Amino acid sequence: MSSYISVQCSFCRSCISTGERWVREKAFGTEFAVGGATYDWYHADVFAGQERSCWEKHELQRETARMSRAA
């Protein structure tokens, strides 16, 4: 049995291990999605020594970019 699922985290680029919690985000209109959607996966758990999970960091980046465009 493999210890990894076949995806990697879209934030940190490391493989998501079997049994790890993850978040999948559906993305429309990207250059890779010809006529459909693609998916990004993110670690949902916080790694040792980190304050936020990859998902939380991704959301924070997105919110920061949104706020800077609104300003």
C-alpha cells in the first residue's frame, strides 16, 4: 500500500500522505482547465513549528490580494 495519495499540496508542493487531512478547492477558468475545472489540494493540519496550515496560508494570501486590489 502506498503511503501517499497522488496529489501534492498546491501551497508547499509536498505530497499529501494517506491519512493526512486535506482541503480540495475547485478552480474554474484556469489555463489548464479546457472546458472544465481543475482542483488544488492543501494540507488542512498545521505542521510542527508552524502557526497556520497550508490551507489557512493560501486563504490569507487570497484575502490579502483581494484587499490590495480593493484599495
